Amino acid sequence: MASEIHMPAPVCLIENTEGQLVVNQEALEILSATKNPLVVVAIVGLYRTGKSYLMNKLAGKNKGFSLGSTVQSHTKGIWIWCVPHPKKPDHTLVLLDTEGLGDVEKGDNQNDSWIFALAILLSSTFVYNSMGTINQQAMDQLHYVTELSDRIRAKSSPNSNGIEDSADFVSFFPDFVWTLRDFSLELEADGLPITADEYLENSLKLKQGTTQSDQNFNLPRLCIRKFFPKKKCFIFDRPTHRKKLGQLETLHDNDLDPEFVQQASAFCSYIFKNSKTKTLSGGIKVNGPRLEKLVQTYVDAISRGDLPCMENAILALAQIENAAAVQKAIAHYDQQMGQMLQLPTETLQELLNLHRACEKEAIELFMRNSFKDIDHLCQKDLAAQLEKKRDDFCKQNVQASTDRCSDLLKDIFSPLEEAVKQGVYSKPGGYRLLIQKIQELKTKYLQQPNKGIQAEEVLQEYLKSKESVTDAILQTDQTLTEKEKEIEVERVKAESAQAAAKVLEEMQIKNQQLMEQKERSHQEHVRQLTEKMERDRVQWLDEQERILAFKLQEQARLLKEGFQNESKRLHTEIQNIQKSMEKPKKTCFLS
């Protein structure tokens, strides 16, 4: 089970001090310890509109995020509260409460725009909280959404036209929820009751006309429609009498307006049930350490005066995680080999088969934990490290076998060597006795178990080192004729040559096995890479199909409303998506 974290209260995630955004290290440490997938809900809106109250309700608490009770903005920066998700086991619900937009004490809205953009970038559900109805004033207050394309970059390089396709934003923008507080109108249109969602859709309709006023009217509506494929609306009555609003933290549900209690409950239920796990392009689920890195990357970019770039953030995250994935894969390989490998192995193939099985698991582990491995650099690094590991084990295997065989030869032949020194075989007929004894000891040596792959080579090296001794005994044996001695010398040479040929053949077989294993390792990397690329492409196609369906729906709506020019621009985006989906899959092989 993934780790869970328990925060008794929120902490500041991004501090806003004198117009500068700074990441709070305490909050980053909390995120780094949160290994579960995250459902991230961020709320923004004008100051003093009750944002913090809703976030406390999502946390299941009355107190937590500071509510404040005056006309001054109370929350500064972005605050975070990580709590166990009430409906999704092994998930963490991350609540982000932002400082109120439009605080007159700040003097300008530059900071507000960055807070708004960060809430978009970090969340999987984005809640916009406002007072009253969705009228032009409410839309004007939502001007931050019209600035998003100037505040956020989806890709490090725009397309050939120098602009970014809105589809690039749709692919990672969160779901949009508009909460309307102290709503006092009847939900009706043309004398018929409508839902809050229908009210939102009606409010997003565009106005015919080409005047500046018409464009100002349409711009925020167009942005909401273009960027947010999933939209939801909730209305709330006033929770209680105005004089009691400052006591909300201490009031129980039975002290509040029943309609408000029911509305708040419906809002929480929707968020718990429908808010998605924060997911990056390519289906990468965000956990605490990943969100930690995203926060740092985005705030660093803003501090440098750059635009936060989703693609760059993912690549920066990938570099860290892919390097960690390599180390994790290597550690798994080492652990498995350490548990199962007993040196020396009887054959090289036995070692290579074990290496291959552990290597396959290591590659699979790397593939599960890696993403966006540009040019497959980390996978190539893994392949190189695994190859070196294999070669090191082969060397250890040779050494272990050599040591084992050398010890055996010493134990078995030591008595014979001592007898030779004492002149036991320096007598007539001694040579034949010596050869007979050597054959007996060779047989005994060859019958010993667990000698490993160097058994024959070490034996032949040993016998070769003793040739001068046996040759001296041969030459001094007076029972042998000169002709017999010549024949014996030739026999020994032939036997030695035959043994050398056998050793050479074994070496060639070992080299062939190593070459075959290297090719199998290469093919295993290619196979798993190809499968991963196919899975990624299928996932990408699914993502593009969702975006395409959203774009087609919006295009039909624009045509119905009579906006031909906007429809044509959207048609170009639709064609670009369709063309990209038609491109053949590229299979990349490791070199």
C-alpha cells in the first residue's frame, strides 16, 4: 500500500511576500513523503467570497483554512492541505486554497494572474468561486482566464505559425467548476426551470457583433469554452444571517440554512466522486514528489521572468525520475542475482540464463517507472550498466571456478608432487607408474562437483606446468628404449594439442554464447521499448480523441450560434489534430 500522510492543518505552499512568490520548504517535504496518486482541487476567486469555507468542507473539517471575518484578504499565497481521499482508497486529496483575487491593498493584479495560472497548472479540478450571478461583471472579474495563453506555455516551442494550438492547453487543463455564492435568482430560462449547469452554458453563449464591446463580452466566454472541456456549476444560498458569517467555523450544520447545507453536501459529493487524479501528458499520474517538482519548476520559471512551461516541467521531472528508475532497476537486478546466483556455475549458459531473467525484470521495472525518456538515453544507460554487470559476473564466475579448481588440484596432486620430489618415480619403470598415477588423479579431479567453467583449462595449465618434470623422468627411465621415448613424447604432444584444441573450442563456445546473450539483451530492450511506445501511442490517441470530440462539439455550437470565423479557426485546430493522429507510429531502436 502506498504511503499516506496526515496533516492536522494546512501549511503555506507558495508564499506571496512583497510581490514575490517563494516555495515553502516545509510544504515540499510534506509532498515528498506523499507517495499516493493525488487528486488536486484548487479554488480561486475574489477575496472575501468564502473560498476557504468550501475547502474546509472538502477536508471534512470546520476549521483549517483561515476564513477571516473582515473586509481584508486573509489567505496569502497558496496554502495546501493533504488529507486521505474519502472515496478513493490509496489516493490523497490535495486542497489548494489561494489568496483572494482583486485585493485593493496589493495595488496591481500581476500577482493575481500568477496565482490564477499556478492554480490551473497544479490542479486536476479548478474551482472558481464568485458572488451572486454570472453577469458581465462576473465575467470581467474572470479576466485572468483570458490571460492564460500569455501566462502559460504548453510546449517549449510553438508551432510553425508561432502560436500554440488551444488543443495543447486542453490536454492538461483541469476540470472547471464555477461556484456561485449567495445566489438569489430563480433558475429559469424562457419560463422553464433549468439546472445550474444549463445556467452556466447559457451564460457562456457568445454575442453577435464585431465591436470592441462585443469582443470584450465574448473573450472570457470563448476562453472558458476553448480551454475547459468539462464544466460544472453549483449555486449556494447564503449560509446564515450576515451577522453570523464571521462565526462559520463554530457553527454546526443545524445552525445553517438547510438549503445551503444540502448545496454544500452536493458540491463535496461531486468533487469526491468526479475529480480526477492529477495526470500529466502521456497518462503520468502525479504523486507527492512529482507535484513537489512541478511546484518548484513553475515558481522558479516565474521568478526568472519566464513563462511556466508544461512540457519543460514534465521533461525536468522525467530527467529526475528516469535516473531514479535506472537505479531502481539496477538495484532490483543486483538483489535478484545476489539471491539466486551461486558461483561458480557449471556452465556459462547457466549464468547467462539467470542474467537474462533478472535483466528482463529490471527492464520491465524501468519501463514502469520511466517516462519521456528523450532519445532513450536513460534506457541506453541501463543497457550499458546491465551489460557491465553481466561481464563482471562472468569475470567473477571465471575467478571463482579458477580458485575452486586450483584448490582441488592442489589437494589431489600434492601427494604426487611430494613423491616426485622424494624420487619415488626416478627408477626403472617409474615413468609408466607416474603416468598411471596422473591418470588416476585426473579422473578423481574430473569427478569432483562444482568445479565451474574453468575445470578443463585450469587442469591443462597445471599439467603443462609439470611437463618438464614428467619429461625428465621419461628420459631417465632406463627400461624404455629410445624409440619408445620418442613415441611417448609424440603421444604427450598430441594429447596436449588435443586438450588445447578442446579448451579453444570451449572458449569459442563461451564467446558465441556471450554474443548471443548480448543480442538477446538488445532485443529485449527493443521489445519492451516497442510495447511501451505502442501503449503510449494508444493512450495519446485516446487523449487526442477526447480533445477532438470536445473541439467538434464546440465547433457545432459555434456554427449554431452563427460564429463562422471562430468556427473556421477551430476547424483548423481540428484538422491539425486529425493529421497528427494519422501519422504512422515510429519505432525507435537502441543503437
